[in-house]
Amino acid sequence: MAEAQVKPRTLPYVAAITDGVRAVLREQDNAFVVGEDVAGAGGVYGYYKGILKEFGPDRIYDTPISEEGIVGLGVGASATGCRPIIDLMFMDFMGECMDEISNQMAKMRYMFGGRVTLPVTMLTMAGAGASLAAQHSQSLEAWICHLPGLKVVMPTTPYDAKGLIISAARDNNPVIVVLNKMSLGMMGEVPEESYAIPIGEANIVRPGANYTIVAIGRMVHEALKAAEQLKDLGIDAEVIDPRSLQPFDTATVVKSVEKTHRALVVHEAVRFGGIGAEIASQIQELAFDYLDAPVARVGAPFSPVPFSPALEAHYVPNADRIVAEVKKQLGI
Amino acid sequence: MEQITDATLLDIHRRMIRIRIFEETAGKLMEDGKIPGALHLYVGQEAIASAVMVHLSNKDWITSTHRGHGHLIAKGGEFDQMFAELYGKATGYCKGKGGSMHISNLDLGMLGANGIVGGGPPIAVGAGFSNKFRKTDNVSVSFFGDGASNEGSFHEAANMAGLYKLPVIFICENNGYGEYTAQKNHQAIVDVADRAAGYGMPGVIVDGMDAIAVFEAAGEAIKRARAGEGPTLLECKTYRYFDHVGVRGMGLSYRTDEEVEQWRKRDPIESLEKRLADQGILSPEAAQAVHDEVRTQVQDSVRFAEQSPMPDPSTLLEDVYAA
Amino acid sequence: MAIVGLLANPSSGKDVRRLVARASVFDNQEKQAIVRRVIVGAMASGAKRFVYLDDPHGIVRNALAELGVPAEPVDATATGTALDTISAARAMRKAEVEVVITLGGDGTNRAFCLGWPDAVLLPVSTGTNNVFPVLVEATIAGAAAGLLASGALVGEQLSNRQKLIQVQIEGERDDIALIDAVLTRERFIGARALLNPEYLAFAALTRADPAAVGITSIGGLLQPVSTTEDIGLVIEFARDEPPAMTISAPLAPGYYRDLNVASFRTLNFDQPITLSGPGVLAFDGERERELKPGQQATLRLNRNGPRVVDVNLTMRKAAHMGLYHRRPSKEKT
């Protein structure tokens, strides 16, 4: 049966998360999962389904609805010899635990003169598009990218979801893995074995010649659609998925802009003060002489995420808005 | 209940003296402008840290507060590295990056002073969870104040400790003030121990000015935690001689001098020394010798700190991340 | 005068015995609720005036305020220690209070009697051992007190004078015990609770009650002595020598221990017993006084203690006299 090739396994994004968590629990004896509804229910989005059965109650724990307590548990346990995975059901709930994230988890190592390591991984869910309204739909990555001591990654594909979770758990720093709820059903290739994606390395998901689009999170997929539309206008867009926002792979982006001379940054988060402002600013500082136009930015308008599908569709950036912004920048 | 031995009494006594003289010296150095920033001094509360810590090993964790020097000293902290840290020197416990409010030493099981009121309890729960997960018989002890008992973090942490029956001891050092606000103006109850029932754990009160009473009560709570019987809330009634920040203790607008004098009459060091003398365990002369010896150590360590180098600016960006 | 005194010990029911033996917890909300019910009962039974110890927790003050009942705090110290109870007792005596309702355990009532040894008391249990207090619903305790304070009922037979042990300590102030005085060979007062049987040396009991907890239960299991008999009981514990017998007794609530008894005998009134240090004297279940090596203490039993109201008898008499009856008026029918 020489020609019988093993077909690559495909999984939805949600199952890739599970696969990543499973790989971590297998390879690290001192790893465990804590979070709201994670054990008995398998998580509100189901990505812990089967973990309790496979690993038993010593490795996954339901917690009270106590986000500050959960993050504090992650800090204390990671400082004392464990490698916890803590689950924050929605990124919006960071408001409930920002002290533990910002003042304890991010800073403890520095404050202690480097004499503690905090190998804690936090999984959390961002993203609009499900009519979950203003408190369950936000993309707040800018809050945490502003905090020295944290690493922040945003997987956009099933492959990246598994690989980045494994990398996060192997890292000796607090890493926040920002997942996207609208991507949970997306199918993609996910190898059986454990693999890591280096944190801090961007992925050029579509090479192109004369336009750079830096797309954050789920906007990668919208950027790819936009790139197809832009082809008809003679624009060959290069789409870059940074995957890691902190640390940020500036070099890859700058190198691309040096080649394309134009750039646009797109994210779901509110445009004002979003991570796109930082990226645009860096491009302008480091590649100013290569730029033929100011760096464009696409993001959500300056309002809370609305509930009604009619309003929400207008709120979340998409391929059409990316194309429109490119055209505006090019004057076409 | 564990009977206290002479050796333990002398150990507690020495820890209390070490805290008292360290703190009085540090306060003066701050007033003289030699130590930068803000110090929250532990004077008056020495019995608590000292009598709890004699029950713990370096593998037992503690979390502390903004008033954290006493906890670190009682846990075995060295004066050299402590003064150096307060001075912001490279030889300090935190290489000059934490200062008074973040002073720590994980080798001693001390998970840091904490500049956030209520910052400690969730971390102590994490350490207690870790102890249980790693199947050790170690405990974690969270020191916090009456003020912190109003923070949500305390309530979340206490609930989780009760839920998972963690080996955590919550030690409330109730000194009657949350920063500059008297307890009667910041909470509807007087006994923080009353809150324990809400989290499925026993809550007990002990005189925090009496080292032997603290030793006995803390010993029971720690024994219970080591045996897997879960957390305890132990409230120690105590008093802060000095101001919330710095030294000045008298002539303050938010408390009376008479109140301070009342509490000073129950000074934990004086009352312990009297009983040690009564029982023939430590003569007043021998007690004085401990004071003198510690004072010399403090002076030597201040000199060490003053002669230590400042951190090189090149180290500014070190220790943000681990490799 | 119809004055009822109110005293609630905020510290009772909170010590280390909650941890060691899971004794009852009385939080201060519960104590405040009890005081409120006491006041309601007393007012329904004729009490007009209240004086109280204004403790730092405001237990009585808040209960009075809830009901809108005017009352005067007595002039007492506010140290947050037993001294406040002692000074409040003195002040209540001076104010000629008819009957005092105390909330606490044996320790609270002992402290009260240090300030006013022969008061008329109605002790409601919110403490740990609670041998001295009576087990009665607070409303009815208040009612009985109200009946006596208002003069609706009079008569010494409605209360019983209690025994006590007077303790003289060489070179220091005197002390008392209402239930038991113990010498333990521990060295320090520490966390107060008396929990280590292996250090017990000697106990003198005003009563020996097999239906109670604490040291008195040991005597009760050896040879019961009631509150009405004019004798006490003395127990010598075996420490180094082999015991005459070993008794399993509840040393604290929920806390049975084996106790090695060398001997026991009855104790007559005024018969002095001399003990010497080093050691700690425990009264009514709590370590109270440290004795230096060689320091002596002398114990004497008598019946000079407080009068405790017999709630059952008082209420039966009130019923018999129809004090709560109201007949329909003839004009209206």
C-alpha cells in the first residue's frame, strides 16, 4: 500500500484548543486547568470537553465565579512550582481581575529582581459578531500589551491555536492567549503530535508585492478576502498575521513595508488607542523613507459593541472596509 | 495544644527585637532622607509575625502586605539585603527593583510584600493550591489587615480556600485602621473573624499583642491545615504605633494620643520580656543583650547598604521577562 | 426603680476553642439579635429603664437603637478587655440596677462578679462552656428580668445565691471562680483556653455536674455535687505517679480527653486550700493568672456569689398571678 498517504488531520479551531490543552497536560506533570465551568461542563464554548474524563479531577478544576481569585491562584501557584492554565471565560471580564493581571502577574518578577518565575498561561475569549453585546464581545488586547511582563498571543487558525497554547505553556512567563469566539468552527490542519509556534514570530499568511496588511486576530481572514478583491485593482497585498502582539515581530513587518511601500493595520478592537496605533507608529518610525503614503488603520468605531445584528455588522471591520480603506489611501 | 519551649520563646523574642529595631532604624533613615520612597512600619505588631513564623519552614509560603518588613524578618530575612533593598541598592533582595513595598525572598518562602491592599490573599490561595496539588504538607499563610478584609480579593480568595479545603491560614492583623480610617468608619463589624463562617472555615480571635497566645492559636490553625483539614481565619487584635506611612505616631488627626498610649501599655515585647523574666527564662540583662546585639547587626547592615553600589542603569530592562 | 442592666461580651464565643474543638460561634450580629429579644421580653414584662455597657462593638447600643428604646450607658472603661466588664459591673451596682442580663459564657459572668459579686443575674449563654448561664430563650430571659425589675414579682425565692471560690494570690490582686479553679503546670496564659489534660494538677469545683462540659464534668463523673449543696469537690490529678483512675470527660465542647485522677474529695466552705507555682491558675475554663515559681495562691469556697434568677419559677408565678392576662372589658361586649 505504498501510495496510501496519511491524510492530514483537520479539526475545528475549538477542537484544536482542546488538543493544545491536552498536549500541555500530557507533557507537563505540574500543569492543571482552573476556570469557571471548565471541568464539569467542559467550558462555555466546549473546548475543555473530555479533559476531565481523560486527566481526572486532579488536573482540571471548576472555580467559583471569581476572576480575581482565579488569576491570583494562577500567580500563586506558578510562583511556587506549578504551571497552571487559567481560563478567563470572556476577555471582557478582565475588569474583574485587572489588579491580579496588571499589578501582580505582570510585575512580580521585575519587582522581585528576577527572583521568581511565573509560568502561567491564561486562555481567554475575545471578539464580536455573536450578538453578545457590549460586555461579552470586546477585543481588549491593547490593555494587556501595555503591561511589561506579559506576553500576548492571538491565534487565528486551528494550527496556531494548538501550537501557541503549547508554546505559551512551555514559556516561563505569564502568557495570555486571546482566542476568538467567531473562529471556533473554522476548520484547519492540526497535526496529532505536540508542536510549538515560537512566540514573537509573525506569519506571512499571504505573500504579496506592493501592499502590506497587518491583520490582528480574526481580521486575518477578512484581510485575506480583501486581498483577493484587491487583486482586481492590481494590488498584490502581503497579509501578515503577527500571532504574537507582545513581543511584536517588528522586523517582519518593517521588512515587508520596505518591499511594498504601503501598509494598513486592521483589528477588531476600537481604532482609537488600539494596538494598530502602535504598529502604525513603529512602521512610520522605522520605515518612513520607504513609505509612499501614511499607514492606514481599520478598527471598530469609538463606541461600545452594539447588540443588534444590524448594528453589530456595521461595527465589526470586514473585507469590504479594508478594501475601501486601501482604495481611499490610494485615491482610487 | 502545643506547649511552647524555652528555645521557641527565645526565638520569638529575638525575632520581635529584630523587627522592632530594624523598623525604628529604617523609619529614622527615611526621615533623614537616606531611604527613598515610602515605608509602612510594623512596630507594635511584632508578636504576630514572630509567633506565627516559628511554626513555618522555608517551604511554607507567606504573602505579606505593604507593611511587610516584619514578615520578612520573622521569616528569616537578612538585614544586609533588606536595608540594601530599602536603599535601592544592587545588593538588595530585589536588586533595587522592588523596594519596601515589594521586598521578598522566595528561598525563605516569602512571596513578597505587596503594594496593593488585598493583593496577598489570592496569591496565598494559589500557593496553598500548589502545596496541595504537589502533595506536600506545606501551608501558606496570608497576612492582611482589617482594611484588606473589605477588598473583593479577600472574599474571593477565602471562598476558594474554603471550597478546595486548602492549607491556607488567613491571618488578619486587625490594627483598627485601614490606612487613615478607623475601623468603625470602614466596616460594619468589629471582629473580622465573624466573616469566616461565610467561607466555610472557623474564625477565631486572639490577642495580637501576646506572642504566646498567637503562638498557640496559630499553631492550631497550621496543624489543622497540614492535616488537610482546610483553612482558618485567625484574627489578631493589634495596633500600629506609627502612622500609616512613616514614623509619626502621635498628634494625628484621625486617632487620639490616649489610644496610642493605652496600646503601648500592652507592648508585646515588654510583656513578653516580663513573663520571660518571671519564669526565669530570660533575665532583663540577657534581654538587653539581645537588643544590643541586634542593634549592632542593624548598624552593620545599614553600613553595608550605604556602601553597596547603586544598580547599574543597564539593569533597568533586566528581569522583565524570564528566559 | 425598675432598672434592667444589659451586658454583652463581644469577645465571648470566639477563641481558639472554635478551632480545636469546634465550639459554638457567636458572631456579634447574633448577640445583637439576642439582646434585642431580651429587651422586647423585658419591656413586655414591665421594664422601664435600661442601663448597659457600651461595648466597642455596639452590640447593646445597636439593639436599643433598633427598637428606639432610650437607655443610658454606664460609665465604664473601654479597653476591649475583661476590665470593661468588671468596671461596668461596679457602675451598675452604683446605679442600683435590680437585675442584670449578661450575654457571655462562664468567663463573662466571672468577670462581672469580680466587679459586683452579689448581683442578681440572668446569664444568657453566648459563650463556650456555658455552665453558669441558663439555657433559655432570650425573650423569656428578658421577661423574667422585667418582672423582677418592675416589682411585679418580688421575693428572694425567685433567685438562688451561687457558690464561688475566692482566690487570694500572694502579692497580687484577688480573683474568683464561679464553677472551677484549676492549677495547671503550663507556664503561660497564652490563648487562655484550658485544653491540655496532661498538665492538670489540681481542681476545686463549686459544682460537679456530669451534664456539663469543662472541668466540672470531671467531678460530675466522679461524684456529682449540685448547686444547692453547701460543699464543693476537689480533684488531684496524677502527673508523675500512676493514676487511681482514668476518666474520659469533655474538657471543652466537643473535646473529650482522658484525665488521670489521683484522688478526689469533697470540700467544705471556708476550708483553705493552698497551691503554689510555677503554674497557671485557670478559672471557669480559661487560663487567667500566671504563678511564678514558689508563688502561693489560697482558695476558699463559700456561697457569697451572685443570685441567679430562676426563670422557670418566675414565669410560673407570673402565670399563676395572671400578670399577662387581659380580660375583655364589659362595656364593649
